Amino acid sequence: MDAAAGLATRPRRSPNPVANRDKLIEATIRCIATYGPAGATVERITDLAGLSRGLVRHHFGSKQRLLFEAFARLADEMRAAFASADPAEEPDPVGALRTAIANELEQTVASPQRARAWFGFWLAAMSDADLREANERLYTEERERFSELFRVAAQQQGLEIDHTEAGIGLVALVDGAWNELLMEGARFGLDNAYALCDHYIDMVLRQGRDGRGGSVEGACPPAD
């Protein structure tokens, strides 16, 4: 058998479509974090991934769909941080709240690049209906999760609180702490973020014990 015949019968190595798809998604997240949504061009994404531009259309159909899939990956990571067992079956709902918050905040410190990508996607969502809907769906799930944990905690302790408002407030507080961790560095650390969120949880439950659980506004005494 000559060399040409041997080459003809040798099996050709096929590309790995799953790996290529993953490379494009991860490269998109890095580009969004570095250049923002406007600067995350197909050329930059594919150069970073080490792949041809045609693979974007092959795997995703369009750049817009690639952006959506990259955001969906970040959203799934966030869901894994705050979601766990059924809140109604949590033996320690307050502990579950604290764990979810710690998971979310630690993501910011462990991967600031992904946190910066969130900012880029939030900006992109202002002009992209699909991204905006996906982002709101994620936030709705997080608010509902925290609200339900507050409800179960109050039920276990015989308290009356506005658990819906409590959940909304905690999500807003976690977002603020997340932003501070990303922007302030050493001046605002994880311990500060944990303490801030812990104080809020304790405040909400304390209001329930004091009979002022209808609204978190009750934390501030009325002016004389």
C-alpha cells in the first residue's frame, strides 16, 4: 500500500461541535466583560475563541442568539447560587437565605470578570427585548425564592411580616453589595457585605416579633 492510499483510508478527525460552541459562549462573556456589548464584535469573539467567524452562524444562527446563550449561561450560574431545596421543606430557611446570599456575593469576588459581564448584559438588555425578558425572569425567580424563604421563616417563628416586600428588598440589597464589592475593592469586603445582608434579615424578623412586620419601613421610628 502506498502512502496516498494509507492517507485515504485513515479516519479523518472530526471537529468537536460541543467544545466549539462552549468556546464561543465563554469568549462572548469575556468580550462583554472587557469591551461591553457594543465592543463584543463577532471578530473579537471568534479571535478570542480561536475559531472561524462562520461557526457563529453555524452554531447559533446569529450574533444576537450567541449573546442570548452567553447571558443564559450566566443566569444559570446565578440560579445555582440562590436556588436549592423547596423552601417549604427547608428546616432552616434563615440559614438558607444566608447561604444563598453568600454564594452570590462570593461569585463576585471569585470571578470579577463574570460580574463585569453582568453589567454589560444589563446595558444590552435596555435595547434587546429577549435579554430584558430573560433578565427579568431571573430576577423574578430570585425575588420569589427569597420571599418564600422569609415566609417560611416567619411561619416557623409565629411572626407576621410582608414576606414579598422583604424578598424584594433583600434582592436589591444583594445587588448593591455586589456592585460595591466589584467597584470598591478593599474598602468594602465580603465581611461588610455579609453583615449588611444579615442585619437586614434580622431587622425584618425583628419587626415581626415587635408587631411591625407589615412593612420594612417600620424599621425607622416616626419623627417627632
